[in-house]
Amino acid sequence: MTKLTIIILFASLLFSSTSIYSQGISEGDTTQYLKRNSIQGSGGFLLIMATASGYYERIFGKKDLSIFAKGGMGTLVVWGSYGEFVMLEGGIITHSKKTNHFEASLGANYFFNKDFSNLIMPSLSAGYRLQKPGGNFVFRTGIGYFQGLYVGVGYCF
């Protein structure tokens, strides 16, 4: 046998063996993350005020600290006065691979009719979020300005 034949034979055996690969054959990433889209509703109260709102939320990223953006509409009632508003918020969610999360958000609300017409108010909230990675249900609770103590539920897709 010539040296060239031995080298070709050795190389073909070396590159055809699956036992020498440093990594196994990947079946794909089976890690489940939070579903990115949700439709939610929430209600809150604090002393003489109450809120009710509905919104769409989108989560960006699959890290231990993901960000989200949401927009929607709602109603605020304060001691007999009320107004409807449009809201835009952005925030953070921790541990997107787990079921229990901390979330915090900051945004603005524009009141467009009734007693609070043409008023812009900030919104700020922090709370607990229960959302199983890959699951369709979300439960939220926390405290915020101007929602007060709030509770919300939603459907994720």
C-alpha cells in the first residue's frame, strides 16, 4: 500500500466516525419560553378610585430579563368623576424560562373624554406575574400609579 492510500483510508475512517464528534446531533432547542403575545384585562382600586382596562402586550427577547410593550384602553373612576384613556407602556419581566416572574412598567395615559379630557398621566407599576413558559394563561397582580392595587388575567398566543 502506498502512503497516499493509507492517508485516504485513515482520513475517511476519521471523518465518518460519529463517536469522534465533540457534540451530539442536535434535536433543536426544546427550551420553552413565554409566549410573546397576549390579550389581557385588569382591574384595580385604591381608596376612592378604580380602574378597568384591556390591552395587547408583546414580549421581546428570551433572556433572564425580557422587555415588553403594551397598549390598550381603559376607564378611571375617581369619587364620581370618570374618564376613558388610551395607554402605552413599556417594561421588564424577569426569568422568561420560569413560571413566576417580577414585572415592572412605565408609561403614559391620555384621557380623551368625560371629566379628565385632554389629560396626560404617567403610569408606573410593579408586581407579580404567573405565566408558564409555553402556556396560554397569564395572571398578574401588583401595585401601580394610577391603577392602585390591581389584578389581571389574559390569554397568551
